[in-house]
Amino acid sequence: MVKHIVTFKLTGTNEERLEIAQAFKEALLKLPEQIDVLRAMEVGINENPAESWDVVLTAIVGNMAEVETYAMHPAHLAAASILAGHKADRACVDYEF
């Protein structure tokens, strides 16, 4: 199994970042129904004003090859497009567990 963990910093006001983060979260949580290699999805929106990252997602797939299958799936690409023009930074870690 592989955990794919990604965190995002967004641009805009606090209200704009929260609105985009919520739309992104809603889209991501629908992905396990649409992408057969995606076994689980968890999404968190930062609630700590002392921290600078806005959103974190944890996706679970079977192996490293399935990370690419998930990433290139049209439903994932549509969800990712919600961040277009609003993404300041992204960090990712993939590991087997």
C-alpha cells in the first residue's frame, strides 16, 4: 500500500482560500467512487492560524504505479483544476506502508 500525502498553500484572502479549499475538499472526497485504484481519501483544511499551509490530502492506493494512475485520471484532473490560479505552493510525499 502507498500513502500519497500532498499539502497546498493557496493565494488570496483568508475567506477566498477557505472557499477554494472547501470546494477542493468536496471534489476530492468524491474521487474514491470514481477512481478504482483509490482505496481511501482524507482531506483536511487547516484550522490553525499560526500555520501557513491551507489543505492536506492523504490518498491510499495499492502501489507506486497506482499513484500515477490516480494522478492522471480525468476525475482527479478535474478536482485539481479547482486550484488553478490559486496554488502558491505544493509539497508531496509518497511512501509504502
